[in-house]
Amino acid sequence: MSFANEPMRVNVPPDSAPTVFTTPISQTPPVKKGVSPIIAGILGVLLLLVVGLFAAYILLRTTRDKSSSVLVSPTPTVSSAVSKTDTPTDETAALKEKLANLEKQIQDRKIQKPNSPAETFSPPKPAVNTARANSPRDGFLALRSEPNSEIGERIAKIPHGAIITVIGCPKPSNVGKMAGRWCQVTYNGQSGWAFDKFMIF
């Protein structure tokens, strides 16, 4: 049995287009833009305008009525309290007299000031104290030109135990890890700065 001469059978589907299923698209009906929302807005604005004008009319009318009633008052009345304060009493006369005396004293002082010699301002003199140099490790206390160990030059060496005159000590500062104050001092006619940690007051 030979199959070479027999035709071969193949099942080929017929040419037909496949069926495509699509989902229906929902279409909203077109919105009709009517005139009704515009008319409603215009009517609302007009209503507010009418209410505002009516309120303004009422307000003007009430203020006009009040002002006309004030202008047409028949006769002014004088209260007894006003008439009492218009008449001078002993107390008001005494107060007026005191006021006149004070004004006179002020005028007299103004006249006397230009003739008096001008006062000069003299700053208070700083308190002068003495202290003893206490620097046993180095054997001297450095007298410097500035209150700073880095930029102040050493003017003199104050020996340990020497008495120095302290003119003043401003605000505290630090030298290395030590806190203290730089004090303005004099020693043997030389003036400079020394650190108070190395002084005994």
C-alpha cells in the first residue's frame, strides 16, 4: 500500500471573517444649554439690588428724621449741674491761684538758667585698689599693652609678690582655659594690662 499516489486531505476552514463582539458605547444625550440658568442668575442679582436700595432708603429716612428732630428742638434747657460749675467756688479759686504760682515759678527758672554757669559733666573716677602679683610658677606677672595675651605685647615683668595698683577690671574673658578679667594696672610708673587670675586682691 502506497500512499504516494493518493491525494492528501487537509481540513482548511472556509474563508469567512470572524465575528467580532464590541461593547456598546453609552452615549449621553447632548445637554441643551438653555436660557433658564442665565435668567435665574439675572433675576437673583436684580432681587439683591432691589433689597439693597430699599434698605438704603429706610436708613436715610430714619437718619433724616432724627436730624430734623434735633434741629427743631423748642428751647434748650439748662441743667442745674452746669450752672453750679459755672460759678467759681473757693476750691476753684484756690486751684487757679496754685496754677498761677506754678507758672510763675517755671518762668523764673527759665530766666535764671541762661545766667547760671554751664554745668560740666565729669565721669566718676574709678576706684583704685592694690593687688599682689601671684605667679609662683613663672616667677613674674606679664604687664601687657593690650588686654589680650595674643596681640598685647609684654611691656614688663612684674615679680611674684610685688604690689601693683589696679585701676579697673572690665568684663570677664578667657585666657586659654582660664576664665578671668583683664585689669588695667600700674607698676613702677608703667601702665598696662594684667590678668586677674594671677593677682591676689
